[in-house]
Amino acid sequence: MRTSRLLLISGSTRAQSTNTAVLRTVQEVAPPGMMAVQYSGLADLPAFNPDDDVEPLDVTVAEMRAQIAAADAILFCTPEYAGTLPGSFKNLLDWTVGGGEIYGKPVAWINAAAQGRGLGATASLETVLGYVGTVIIRPACVQIPIARDTVAADGSITDETARTQIAKVCTTLIRHT
């Protein structure tokens, strides 16, 4: 059986982020045949400037693009700030435009906000992902509200219902790799 590589990208730079906790949980519940890898360089990326999108790339940009290129699929989980994507996360997405590594990749997202929240961020994410030519796997794009008190000391989600839903997202996404 071929192993699919799933790149996990959190839109949060906060140490105790529930969005990052969702993605840490993916690493625990991923089905056989899926290797889930967490991207951790969001806070280190330089501000996007089209003049800098030339070789040689900044090393952090080159590494991010290499991780995207190596992935069979990408799963995002991002908070919403001021009704849209956090600036640092949008910056990461801006860096993907010129490289082309993300083009044609199956992608999905988990919205970890409470019911009715985070919709601006997911709408913005969907717009950007469409613009850069990803393949959005709609059945794997879900809202799984995560209460902060269900995040364990190790940064994973303890709620069994949420863990089951997260595992289902992985299974749905792996079918498209």
C-alpha cells in the first residue's frame, strides 16, 4: 500500500491554539496509509513581496514550498481574525501563488470555531485556494467546534466525538490522493 503524505498547516501562531491542536490530533488518528506532517514555519516566513519571489528564495519560503511539493494533500485549520484569515496565514498563502507547488493538490479544512463562527476565514480560504488552483475536497471541509477545555497538555484533542470526526476527514481526504 502506498503511503500518502498529508501536510498539516495551521493558520495560528499562538502556542496553545485549538487549530493547531486539531492538526496535532490528525497525527494521532490518521488512518493506515497516511503520514501526517505538521508545517511549523508560519511565524518565520518573511512578509510577501513579489520582488522577492525569485531565485534564490528566502530559505524559509523555499522550505515551505518544498513541503507543499512533497505533500499528496494539504489540510488547513485556521482561526478567524477580524472576519477573515490571520495576516501571517494569508502571507503563507501569498507565497504559494508564484511557486505553483500547490496547484492541483487536494485540499480541505477544518473550522474549529463554535457554530456560526469562523465563516469569514473559511470563505476567504476557499477564495484563495480556488485562485491558486487547488482541488478542494468539499466532503472533507467541515466544522468541528473544539472547546478549549478538550485540549490536553500535550496539545491534542481529548473529545472522542471530535477525534472521530477528525479521523473521518482524514479518511475522506486520503481517498482523493
